[in-house]
Amino acid sequence: MADRFAGKIVWITGASSGIGEALAQAFSQEGTHIILSGRRTEALERVAAGINGDSLVLPFETTDYDILPAKVEEARNWKGRVDILVNNAGISQRSLALDTHPDVHHKIINVDLLAPIWLTQLLLPHMIEAGGGHIVGISSVAGRVGVPLRTAYCAAKHGLIGYMDALRAETEKLHNVHVTNILPGSIRTNVSRNALTKDGESRGKSDAVIDNGMEPAECARQILGAVFDQVPELIIAEGPEMMIAKLRQSDPEQCFAMTSAMGAQIAEKYEAGEDD
């Protein structure tokens, strides 16, 4: 299976750590050429030094929309095309809606929804011109289920799924551009440590459920399988997270009852300062 993606050019945003870094490592083992993007040049260079094959370190802030056209051109010009775009960059949240400053909602929706939409929009015509490609949206179980302390995050991740689903409907048959939504549950990354609090500060501590979550390498392995098989959507979760994500589709009323009960408990703990 090591040649599934041989020769493909893969562009990964949020590539400096977590799922993005694990994807860079997994794709590099399949004979691909990798474009690594994120905000931290040093971290991207560290990832580049640890993967097989050649790579392009292409740092930028995903919400700096003025520079995105030039970054897309730079990515395309490196090898003449981009075959797979993985929209992975994002930021989470840990705060009650009641307390959360509007700027937090604005920032999270900007980073997690508008930025990947705009990057995709800019690259899409070039993929079509090249005869096709594959776009991957890293959403979340929170993109299917309303999760307490994550109102802005849920809004953005639900929105990303909607955009990607509509894009797939427009491009899959007509232009050979495939779209895969990935809905991870708890993956052992810094997502909760870097999450924004009610005032927009980084939370600075992790969740037990994240610390005990799936290894990023296993998550990446499943993502590569979904991309290769051109799966429209894949939930990558275990236990209660997988159950509730599926329940949202099969029995919404039971799902809502469960999340309401869970939300009441979590909100009480959060207000008491026990939010981990």
C-alpha cells in the first residue's frame, strides 16, 4: 500500500503539530511531495526535517486573506499543481456561550471556517484545470453534534461540513474534484491546551479526554485510507463519541436529550472552576 499516493502533491495546513504533523509523516511515507503550512516557520522546518522525500515549507497566517492568492501561486508553482489539499488548521474553544466575548466567536469562525473556504476557493480553479484533485476538510465530531463549551467551534465546524458537502455536489462528477470530510473525536494533541477561553486567551491546559484520546498517527492512518477510497465522510472516534455522532443522524431526539444532560453537568462544573 506504500505507493497509493506516489508522486502526488499534498498541501497540509496546520502542519506544525498534531494531526497535521501526523498527516505529513504518513503521506511522506507514500512517496508524496508535501507542502507544509502553518504560522510557525521553525516548527514547520522541524516537521520537514523529520519526513521522507521533498517538502516545501510555506508559512502563512490562514486568515491573512490578502496574501493567500500569492501563497496559492507559490504552492502551485513548486511542482506545477496541487493534487490534495488538507484544510487542517484550526482552533478550539472552552467557554460557556453566556460568558464568551463576541471576538472569540469571530476569531474561531474566521480561522476554522472562512479561512479554509477561501483557500479552497482560490485553489479550486487550478485543480479543475489540472483535471481533478481531492479536498479534505478536517471538521470534528463537534461539527455534527452540539458540544458544551464549544458554541463558536461547533458553529464553524458544522459550517465547514456544509460547505464541503455542497462543494462535493458541484465538483465530484463534473470536475473530478473529490471532497472528504473528516470528523475526529478526541485525538491526543494540543487542541484543548490551545483552545480559546471566554476572553480569547489560550486555555493553557489539556482535557483528560484529549490526553487519553487516539494517537495522531492512527488518526492520520484512517484519513489516508478515506482519501484513497474517496470516502465522502469519515468519523474518527471511539466509544461514546462515536455513538453520539451516529446517534445525531439515527435518533436526533435521543442525541439532544443526552447532550442536554451532559451540558448541564459540564456547565455546573465549569462555573465551579472544574472545567477539565
